Amino acid sequence: MLVLFYSSEERKIINEQGGTLGCHTCGQKKAGTKSGNFILDHQPPNAIAPDGSLQILYPHCKYCSASQGGIISGMKRNGQIP
């Protein structure tokens, strides 16, 4: 089981990157979340990252995060991801 905790500094950095550079997928500079916070996108995604592997965080808007989640869920359903 993967449990994620983010420091306020990590959150601040991701929000600053998102506000300046935009969502790393679509470039949108507004997060689209109620809080205004960008979603921390793990690369590679948690569902396919080997346990203990290095993951890099990028700013993701609400819409791209939901899209990526749908893709990963579909891949799991189709047996493409164990």
C-alpha cells in the first residue's frame, strides 16, 4: 500500500510551477480544483511504478489528472497493468 504525504514546501513548489509553466500535460495555468492547488502528478504513475522506485512530481490540472486516471484504470481493467 502506498501512502503519500506532501510537505507544504512541495505543495508550494508544484503550485508555483503550475502557475508559471502550467499543467505539464496541457499547459493550463489554472488548476481547476476548488482549492486552487494543482494535483501532484507522479511520473511514472503510482499504478505502474515499481515499489520503491523514484517518482518525479509535476503539476497537473484537474482535467488532465482525471483523463490520466481514466486511461490507467482502463489499462488495469484490460489486464495491461497487473
